[in-house]
Amino acid sequence: MRAGEIAFTGMDRVVFGRPAAEAVAQAAERLGAKRVFILAGKTLNRETDAVRQIAEALGSRLAGVYDDMPAHSPRDAVVACANKARAAGCDLLVSVGGGSTTDGGKAVTICLEHDIRDPDGLEPFRTMVDETTGKRHFPQYRAPRVRQICVPTTLSGGEFNARAGVTEPRLRLKQAYIHPGIIPLVVIFDPAITVHTPEWLWLSTGIRAVDHAVETYCSIDGNAYTDSTALQALRLLGRGLPAVKRDPADLAARLDCQIGAWISMTGIVTGTRMGASHAIGHVLGGSAGVPHGYTSCVMLPAVLAFNAAVNGDRQAEISAALGAAGQPASEVLDGFIAGLGLPRRLRDVGVERDDLQRIATNCMKDDWTFSNPRTINGAQEIVPILESVY
């Protein structure tokens, strides 16, 4: 008999299918916030009226807007945002945009709580991984009192995770900050605001959500609860992503994708360990600057092929959920991703061949390398996976 434990988060609620401006203003009022600071995506803020609508709905509660959070949430940008929010007297942070604003916002709340004013001040708060055993070391610190509301415009799902990925630019390495207290308090899904998201970003982060579901279903921690959510996430994403590709104005399909991305995170947020696709993806993001969605587009089918020898029976259910029963899951995902017009090779996303060894070595700093269904004993076993999709 299998044994396990499901740990739920401190998130308060998810609001879906309502205008973001209205939902943010109501949440701020309900929470009694007086100084609401917005962390927004730069393009969303400067080239659309989506952020302006939220700011106007907040009225006198608005304390400021910051929109300079680059991809992969660099430490210096996190601290710069925190310094602006602190000076504005922020008592509630609202992140509007993609994964970098979401993760950057989580780290900002750590900075606000612990008076971190320069990038090196974040160092004691990061989670470290033993490169031999994969065991995590979690620093102990106070949970932030300034909480975060997320209005995501992509499908990466980070808004449901008590983990922030922040890049150390000098090391070119994405590092994890994990604490139950950094989980966003409220998530707001407004499909209408996502029409501003570039197609490549929407679809590729949708594949990131597919990756969450696949590696949850194949996890060494798999159980009936997370199995059910993973397969339903695949069904929703399997129909929603192609529908948005066909008709970008299909808000019902966009909401299907958002709900699919939400439930694809069920395993991760309740303690299920992921595998090598996620581990390699973290490194490709922080060390090679590859967008998160693209890392899954390239690596997920390759990792499935690598793992098929040990979990081929599980992978068969993935194929069935995507409407391709009887076909190898690695081939099904390869075709699905290609059909969305997304990249399939590392060279297509800017990775140099002579960088593969460094990437493989850095993968041994990620704890999810050690929980891959097929055991990985060292960087020398990761290089061939990378080579297979170069």
C-alpha cells in the first residue's frame, strides 16, 4: 500500500472569468489594503490599457506601478522593485503579467519583510541543494506580512507555487526561494487580459503547464489524487491550446487553458516532486536565458523518451488523455508541440553546443534531477539527453 502526504497551501482563493480590474479592486477592499503597489509586465503596462484599468479601479488605494522586471527575475530587479514598493508604503502587492512578475513579486515580499536593500541581501534566504544527494536546505525566516495578488497573463502556473525562481546574474544561475508564506493570497484569471499576450508566449507557457501535468503523473510520488488532476489538466490543455491557436479571440478556450494550468500545478504545490524536464528547464532558463515555456517545448518529449524504459505504462495514459491512445507519449508530445508552431531543438532557442556540458553540470544543483523516475547519477547522463534534441 502506498503512503504519502498532501500539504495544502495558504492561498485564500482563485477568482476566474471576471474582469481583472474589478476583481483586484474588490480583493483590495476586502483585505483592507490602503497602499497597493503594482508590479506589471513592461509591454503590458506601456502598450495596452490593461494595467491602467486596474490602477483606475484601485483609485486612492494605488501606491505606485513598477514595470522593469526582466525575464527570469534577476536579483537586482527584484531588489529595485522592493525598494520602490517600500518607499511607497506598500501594504499589498499586485503582480500583473507573466512568470517573471509573479516570481519576482514573491521575492519582493521577502525583501519587504526582511529589509533587503541590495542584491546580496537575498543570499541567506535562498534554498540550497546538496549536489551529491539532492537534499534541500531550507533557510528559516519570517513569512512576509505584505501579501501578493496575482493576475497572470501566461500559463506557467507559478502563481500557485510557494517557490520563487530568481536569477543570480553573476553566476548565470536561477536559484530557488521556497517558503510557505510567499504563496500569493489571491489569483485572478481574466481570459480577456490574456489576449495581449504574444501567441508564442501563451502557447509555450501552455506547454509548460502540460509539462507540470506530465511530470506529476509520472512522478515517483504519484497518487490517485494528483493522477486525477494531472490527466484532467492534459485534457483541458489538449483542447484549449489548439483552439486558441485557431482563434485567439476564443475566451472560453483561453479560460480552459487557465484552469488547466491551475490544476496542472496540483501535484507541485502539494509536495509532488518533478523530474528531469523541470530540472533541465530551470537551468536552461537561468544559465542559458531560454524562456521557461520553450524549455518544456524542447525537453519534455526527450525526457519522456529517456524515462520510457521505467514508466512506459504511465506514459500510455498521457497519450490517451491527449487523444492519441496507443502511441508513444514522447512522439505524441513532439507532434502536439510542433503542431502549435513551437521550437523543438535547443539550437532553435539559442543554446550553443559547447554549452551543453555546463548546463548538464548545473542540473546537478537542482533537486528535481534527483527525483527523476529513471535515476540520473551525474551530469554525464544528462549530456546525451541534451544532445538528442540539439
